[in-house]
Amino acid sequence: MANNIKSFSVRYNPINESNTFTSGDCIAGQIKLELTKECKIGSLCIKLKGKANVKWTEMYGKTIVTYHNKEKYFSVKQDVILDGRGNNVVAQDCHVYPFTFQIPAQDLPPSFKGPYGKIQYTLEATLSRSMRIDTKAKAKFTLIHKPTLNSDPLLMTPQNSTINKTMKLFTSGSVGMDVNIVRMGFHQGEGIKVVASIQNRSSREIKPKYCLYEKYSYFAKKKRKLQTKDILKEEGEAIPPSAGQTVTKIITIPSSTPPSILNCNIIKAEYRLRVYLDVKYAQDPKIKFPIVILPASQGPDDEEQLSAFTSSIFA
């Protein structure tokens, strides 16, 4: 690094094995400043910041339009060395300055990074010296939103949908299904139990299929940029013509799937489970269920709650 600053960095201390934080947590760490010789410093401060931003471009003929938006959640500053107009003399050595912040106890969206936007939480240290450009160091940390299944009654509400469809052209008769899942909210890595009562009154065999997919939305200038992507696909056994079956399938949410984001104004991360019947030479009848993905279960209390709820549903 130029001049008499050999290194300048900021780091924080993890508080759990997953190295994550949530609103209301304390985050502590150190600023490290290593000097090759004595130095006069105007000020040294550190900020705790949380913000979201989105950006994408679209073509309208030969015109390129950029859509951009941002949302600021907080910016909290601590002075480590107060402004002394360059009269703060710091000796040649390695200096460590501790700090502690409390993350604001508000409804904060989780950290997120997508192709058109991100939600980011950072610690940023700034070293100011007279007649020189400020020197900065940054450390990002991961914040998770920790709603529980009890935080919103909708998350525990069973979901049910029915569809019946008459076949045309190359297939005669009709097909239908009545599909149930136990609730809307599920943890990362948890299995979604799908129970479908299927009636095949058509002239062809049909096969139940399942698709869990993401639906990410970015908002700027009253426009929405939509991104959808299949996460996983599964299929069941074929059901012959003129037959009915009740089939059960467990769709396991990959533990790496980011949690839902529903509390940010400019970025939303939503998920859907599509259950459909694969019918040859016909448009597939399908049902879509909204799925809210929560962070992975953190302990026995979550497991007991799920066990009690599931027992009551299938008793």
C-alpha cells in the first residue's frame, strides 16, 4: 500500500458455526492498521451499513435504458480516532482497534446476490489523512431473516387445489387431480409431502410430475425484471387409462436454496411448486402452490413444532 500504510483491514468475530447474524445481534471485530513509520491521522471511523440495490438494462430499438433502484436500511457510525485536523500522531507499529455494534432490531431482509440485484450488509472502516485520498477497508457479513412457522398463520395453513380437464384431439376422456400439501412454509432441506388423488378417465396413460422453481423479481422505475429457474424436477409412476390412484411424493428442498425474500421493496425471492399431469398429445393440466422457504431448522423446538403440527393434520 502506498506511503507509510503497510496494511489496513477490518474483520469481525463469528458468533455461530454458520457465521451468520440476524437483526438485534451484536457484531464485534477489529480494525487493523499497520504503519511502516509514524503517521499523522485526521480521523478513523467505522460504519455498519445495510442496503439493497438493483440494476439492469433493456433495449428499445437502438436505445439502451438502464433501470436502477436502491433501498437503504441503516448506516451506523463509530468514531475510533476523532478528527484532529491531522494532529493525531500514530506510531510505527501494528495497531488494533476493537469495535462493537448492535445490528438494528428491525425487519431486515436477508443477504442476497442475484444477476440483477443484491442485498448487502457490510462493515466499512475509513482512514482520513490531510491532503490524501481516504483509505477504506470493507468486510461483508451474512444476515439471515429468521421468521418462524408461527410468525405468520399462512405459513402453517394447509394447501389444496383441484383441477379437471377434458381431453381433445388425439386423446379422449378426461383427467383430474386433487392435490394437498400440509402447509406453505418449509425449512431449507425439508421435504414437502405432496398427496395427490388422480383420476385418469382418458384413453392414454398419464404420469404425475413435480417441479420446484424460483421466481425472482427486481423492481425499478415502475418496471419489474423477472427471473425464473427450475430448482428440481421429479416424476411419479404412470397411471393407466381408466384408473384412479392416490400417490404420495416427497419433494426435498435443497439445503442450498436461498430463503424466500418477502420483506424487501425492490427484490423478491419467491418459490412455487408445480404439480402437473404429463398427457401425450395434450396440454398438461397443472396446479401451482406458493412455497415460502425458511432458513434451516435451528433446533429441537422447531422439530417438535413440526412434529406436533404434522400429527394433527394426519391424525
